[in-house]
Amino acid sequence: MNQNLYQYILGIADNSLILGQRMGALTGHGPSLETDIACTNISLDLFGQVRSYYQYAAKIAGDKRTEDDIAMLRPEREYVNVLLVEQPDTDFAYTMARQFLFDIYHFLFLTELQKSKDLTLSAIANKSIKEVSYHQRFSSDWIKRLGDGTEESHKRMQTAIDDLWRYTDELFHQTEADKAMVAEGIGVDVTTLKDTYYEKVAEVLEASTLEVPESKYFQKGGKQGVHTEHMGYILAELQYMQRAYPNMEW
Amino acid sequence: MSEEQIRNLETQFEERIARDEKIEPKDWMPEKYRKTHIRQISQHAHSEVVGMLPEGNWITRAPSLRRKVALLAKVQDEAGHGLYLYSACETLGISRDELYEQLHSGKAKYSSIFNYPTVTWADMGAIGWLVDGAAIINQVPLCNTSFGPYARAMVRVCKEESFHQRQGYEIMIKLMNGTQEQKDMAQDALNRWWWPSLMMLGPTDAESVHTEQSMKWKLKRKSNDDLRQQFIDQTVPQAELIGLVIPDPDLKWNEERGSYDFGEINWDEFWQVVKGHGPMNKERMKARVGAWEGGEWVRDAAMAYSEKQQERKEKQSASLKKEVS
């Protein structure tokens, strides 16, 4: 088994898994029926991507592992999503800020992943980027609406952006598996996306009358499996059935 | 308009319905027709939206990725049904905000079945199979109801509901083909959802207040008791096929009627839940009202933003005009 490739796929897929789980939890509780439907849609897209990635990872693992084993039966330390996607839905501003800060990255990332030498990964990227381009538009529009809406919404949006800002830098960190995959022409060199990312984010924030945070203190750890305290609870729900009823078909 | 003119209009209106013509929002209609339709369509819309909650309860805990995706899509379909039923209702001259207000204040009802808790994964199967199954039986006749927007909405709703029903039954099949624990889980879910599903088809004909007028307007084409019998006759063989036991000791095939006889329904329980004292009434309303009130600042912001955008556009085109002149 190509351990680096396997690990690399998890690094991509776990982000979508945890963000999809977060967005899915909001179904039925959105601020309007239309946004509810849209958020569920984003969750659906992300889980669709997750399935393609994990199915591929299971194939690479070459043992009896299934997509569900990979998704639901790892200990917390083996999930390698970035800290950003596991942050809670404090309010709708946080939900949209988290989505936006991830979407801008996700779009840039998939644009590059389409050029991967690994044909499966480039095909998944090719399919996903259409969805993510919609996510990016949706979340950017909400950043503008809330940023440039009412005094209250502006304040809430700025708070959310300020608060989540510390998790953005981690998006551009490379693990050993990442580096190995970049060297083979399979992985994306995320360090090259950083400047464009912050430019694009700033562009939307400025158009939304929001301030670009200046803080240079960032948090990291997710990519090494060291998560925030929220993660355990996300996994408790995600893994509940597989843990409580092991080895069953559903 | 004189009384006689109104009587004439009413006669023509009833004749149109009798000829199976569709009534459209801009057509003249008796006030009672409008009100009855607002009540029924909004009740239906509210049921879809409140109905998202018991199933939404299992999205984060679905046992596999495939099931999670299917459940998300199903609950999303319900939101979609809510959306176009509210739209159909709005054509009768009432706003969505007013309809929400009626739901949140308890003035409008929604299907009582959603006031029961979903306590195991098997409940996702039971709800799809039984609750959507009963809903289809209620709704298929409405595809030919007299009010055009409602009839058209129903055609789409029924297609999706029938997909949900198969999906729910398939969850049950999988459980019944599984371990003893899974079989027990499925049987337990059937035990809890069977009677509320029968109640879902409404009070007995003797107790039902709206039936006669609704029949004439094709808002109702079969009586509650007939629909219930149809549901039972259709569902019992499905349960037997996969080894589930209907929790009714009095259930027996009646050769003469060509139908199942069944036991007494606990109508006290039905009325208790309808009146707001079911296991989850308070929680369901709290969740709906919470989402609405918690989302107010978001909707306000969206409105303010769109007004600002409009103003900007107007200013822009005004200055453009100036330049041109």
C-alpha cells in the first residue's frame, strides 16, 4: 500500500467529512427554508466527495477496510482535518465565515488538484470543483449580506471572521505525506496558494465593509491529528452507530 | 355584488369543479374555499417542515455514509415540499410570515405523528415506510384536487414520497436481514410507530368535521376510515414479508370483506397529542420558533443588504443618465 498516497487522500477527505457533518447538523434549523436547503446541499456535496475519496483510499489500502471504516472507526488522533472545519456553529455568521474561509481555499486547491498525475484524484477534483464553485459563491454572498447588512449582522460577522482567522494559516501547512505527494506530481503544493487565498479573502471582506484581521497568531495541529476540544463530540455522533453496533450492515 | 350574483357565481364555481376543471389563484372563489385551502395546504406545509426535525435528529448519527447522504437528501426534499406548498398557499393571498406566525402561535396544526421521538436508527426506516406510506395514501388522491397549484404540487410531492417510502422499507429489510440486535431494533420501531401511523389518517368518519365539504371540492376523495383500511391492507403483507409482526393482537384477515380487521385505536392518545400534549410537541415548537427567532437578524441583514444594493443601482443609473445628457 502506498502509505503516503493513502494519508494524502485522508488529508483532503477529512476536511469535507467534518465540515459536511457540521453543516448536516443544521438541517431543519436554518434561518429560512431557502438557506436551510442550501446548507443541506453543501453538506450533501461534501459527503459525496468524501465517499469518492474514501472509496479510493479503501482501494489503496487493499485490505477489508470500507469507506465507512475509514470515516467512522478511526481514533480521534488519526483524523487529519484542519481545525477550521471543526469549529462550532456559534451563530449563522460563524457558520458562513467557516464555510467561506474554507471554500476559498477549497476552490484554489481543487483547481490545482485537477492537474494531479493521479487520474482518480484529478477526476474527483474535476467533479467537485463545480460544486465548490457554487459553495464559494453562496458563502461569499452571505459574507457580503451580513457584513454590509445591519449594524448587528456586521458586528456578528466581524466577530466570526476575527475569531476564525487563527485557523486559516493551517490550510497552507504541509505534512510529510503532502510533501512526498507534491514531489511525485500527485499532490498540490498548498504553500503556493497562500498569497492568492489571502488576496481573495481580503477582496470579499473589503467588499463586505469588513476588516481584514491583522493578527499573526495562528493555531495548528489538525493535520497532525491534534484537534480542538470540539472534535471528540463531533466524532461521538459520527461514530455512534458503528461503535455501538460493530460489524453490522446498514 | 348582489346576493343573487354571488349565488350565481357559486353555482358556476361548483359546476366547474364537478366538470373536473382546475381552479386557479386568480379565479373567483367562495371565501370558504379560500380559507379551507389555506388551512389545509398550510397544515400540509407545516407538517413537511416540522417533519424535518425527527429525521434530522439522526443525520449526524447515520450508520453509514450512504445512509447519511440518503437521509440528508430526504430531509432536504421535505424542506422543498414545504417551500412549494407554502408558495401554493401564498397564491391564496396570505404571506409565508403569516403562515409561520400561525404555526408558532399554535393556531395552525401539523401532522401529529411528528410529535413522537426518534430514538433509534430503525425509526428512520419506520418513518419512511409507515409515515411516508400513510402520507402517500392521503396525498395521491390530491393530485386531482380542484385547486390547481395544490394539485400540481402534489404530483411532485407524491413522486418523491414514494421514493422515500421505498427507501424506508429498504432500511427495514436491511435490519431484518441483519443480527438479532438489528431485528429487535426494527420490531421495536414498528411497535412504536404502527399505531401513530394509523392515527395519522385522521379521526374516524363519525368524528371528522370537515369531510363532506372537502369531498365536494375534491380536497378529500375518500373517507379517513377508507384510507386507513387501505393503508393497513397494503402494509400488513409488507411487514409479514420481512418477518415483522404488527403489534395488534386483533389483526385478522377478513375473507368476506377482503380486508384486515384490526384492533381498537387509542383515540385518547390521538387527541392528547393533537391538543399539544404529545411526547415531543413542546420540543418541536421550540426548535421551529428557535430557528425563526434566531434567524431574524440574518433575514433582516439580507433585507437591508438588498435595499442598499437597490439604492446603489438607482444612484448609478441616475449618474449614468446625467453623464449621457
